[in-house]
Amino acid sequence: MAADIQRLSPGDVIEGFRLDELLRTGGMSSIWRVSQTDADYPVILKIPFLRYDGDQLSIVSFETEKIILPRLHGPHFPHFVAAGSYNNPFIAMEFIAGTPLETWLEQLPLEIDEVIRLGVKIATALQKLHEQHVIHLDLKPDNVILRPNGDAVLIDYGFARHDRLPDLLAEEFDDPVGTGPYISPEQVLGVRSDPRSDLFALGVILYFLATGKQPFGDPMRIAGWRRRLYVDPVPPRRLNDKISPWLQEIILRLIEVDPNDRYPTAAQLAFDLQHPQQVLLTARAEKMTASGFIKTLSRWLKLRRNPPFAGLKRQLASAPIIAVALDLADRSPQLPEAIRTATQGILATVPNARLACLYVFKISRVQIDEMQDETGRNIFLRRLAELEHWSQPLAVDKEKVTYQVLESVDPAAALIHYARENMIDHLIVGARASSTVRRYLGSVSAKIVAEAPCTVTVVRSKAQV
């Protein structure tokens, strides 16, 4: 079969797809631009090298991608078109017109703002992938393409795991599979069910983009992969002094040996990358040398003692991002107290949740708004202090709560936009007492319920009923 594939040339036709141009040849497949399809977008054929000489990896990875790719939907994944059989193997999919992340590697280290932008894009794509029950398990620059609109597209699902389908690779192989610089410690130990493995790989990518160096080198054998279980990398700020403490905090957290020490979800990672002023700094932020043997050994032992991972769905459900919108201009204490009670009940069920406390400062369309209160104090700082004071009885860990003041002529639209851009899972808002104006023009809470891309809880106080 491999010899037949190598003899393919432009003009050949495979099940109605005419080969136009060979785009790339890798170790396990070739990629061709094709024509004569019914799709309204450009299509490529991925033709695997299926060898029947005892090497089963190419066969199993082809079957894995063939069953996973059709189940993915959205702008962060190639559209699936068709697939062939083992006798005539191929996968037809959308050709992504964009820039492969690997092209950025010629310019390393990148400007820090660019590293952050790319990190947000990839984390967003990972969150959408995990929400569809898939863990990539081979995330690397070669497998990320940026569309012209900036969306990151994740490609190549030959090593992936769908948590509702049999894991063909785990069934066929005892040894770990992955790419040397990016494979996570738990994958090295044979665990293929943890979405935080993708976050580890993204941490390696961010380290590489920001420093030009691979944190764990480029080992080619499993023995080399195992070193990351007990040897931690040089802190990135040691290699590039333009890296801020908060970004080092994020990168080193992502590449922790123990997945429990990483971000619980890609959404929470994207949130921190977009709100650096809210990142809680620990000893990671100022670290300038690798850890000593005793500390790295203790982390390795901790990893080995971890209980089996509970599963992708449970992991995502246990770490949502919850946003609470408060109208602090309303001096009535009943509604904020009712919102706090509702928030406390929700947080009690999800201990890994991140909480975003919001106030929307409504500005005028036609006049300049006064930014100071009657005492001369900055209104934004005052509102932030009030948000912090409101949240204190909730007893949320500092690294899991943020405070933000938004500006908008339309508070409902601002909250809906915030929920969409920050991948909010649950938005809690208060409902003011009914009035003639609200009955005819509609309320902020009603618009949010109708248009927000997440679960919405509307709270009333007993005094309003």
C-alpha cells in the first residue's frame, strides 16, 4: 500500500476526488489539494501510509481520526467531507486557508503580546474540543492553523481520545504515543483520559514561543520523555527578561508535573491570559532557577500516588467560570444579599469554579460621564472595592476570583459580550422590581436570558416579590 501511495501524481482520481497538488508529505501521511467535490469550500485529501509489515501505528491512527473528525463541529476544526476504506484509505476534509503556527517558529522568540494572543486563541479552541468529548493528545505547532479571522484550528486527530468511544490506541499499544517535546507526564505513564494533558502541551508551546527554547528538549525515546517527571525546566524569565512575572506564573503552572497543579480547564487559562492583572502570583512568578532534586522527586512521587482520573465530562463540570453581575448603584441591600446567597449555593457544588464579579458602568451616548463621585473618589476604584467587599463572605480563594468594571451604553449587551468572549458557563444577574417602563421596553435580565450563550440565573429578593 505504501508503494502505491508513493506513486500517486497530480491528475489521479480517488473515489471522485482528483488530486491537484501535493501539499505535504509526513512520516505517516501525504496531504493533497483536490477538486471535483460538492463542498462549497476547498478540500484536501489526507492519504495515510498504511503499512502491513507489523507497524500498526499508522493503521490505528488512521482509524482513530476517521471516527473522531466527523464528530467535531465548529470553526476550530476542519469540516469532514468523506473517508475511504482500508483498501483505498483517505480522509477528505476542509482545507484551512490560514497560517500554520509552525511558521512562527522562524521568528522566535516572539513579542510577548503575540505569545499571549496565540495562547488565548489556542486555549479557546481546546476548550471547544474538550466540550465535544475529545482530548487531542498531540498538540504541537504543526497541528495548529490560524484562520484569517484569527480563530485557531486544531488538526490531526490520529492520537486523540474521544471519551465516549473506545480508545483504539490504548487497546493496541502498551507504550505511550505522542511527540517528544509536548507529551505530558501522565501520558508517559499511560494515562490518555485527562484533558489537562493538552494544557501541558500548550504550556510547552507558550514556553517555546516566548523563549525560543523547548522546556524539556526534544527527546526521541521514552527514556528521555520520562525525565520530565522529575526534572523541571529553566524558568522562562531566565531566558527572556521581557516575560512578565504573571506570564511565567501561567506557563510554569501549565507545565507542572502533576495535572492537579495545572489549570483545570482551557477556559480558565484563556480567562487568565486575557485578564493578567487578576493573576495571583506565587513563587512560580519570581523563580529563576530549576528546582532541586528533593522537590522534583516529591512532585514525581505525588504524581504516582494520584487516584485515577475521573473523566473529561466531570473535569469540565467541576471547573466552570461563573460570572455575577451586580448593580452597585442601587443602594438596596436585599438584592445583593439574595445574589450572594444564590452564588454561594452554586459555588458549593463546584469547588474548582472561577468567579468573576462584574459591575457595568452605564455611560451616555451623547455626553461625557463624570468619573468621580461626590467625594472626589474615582468611581471605578470605588466599584471594584465594593465588588471585593461583596464577595468576601463567599470565602473564595484569591486565585479563583476576579473583579471587573465594564463600560457600556447597553449593560445587557455588555454582559452578553463578556460571557461570549470569556467562555462563561453560568451568569448570575439580579432582577429589579417590575415597572411600566420595563414591561414595555424589556429588562436587562430578560435580554440576557434570551441571548446569553450560557446558563443564566436571575435572582429576586423577597422584598421584590
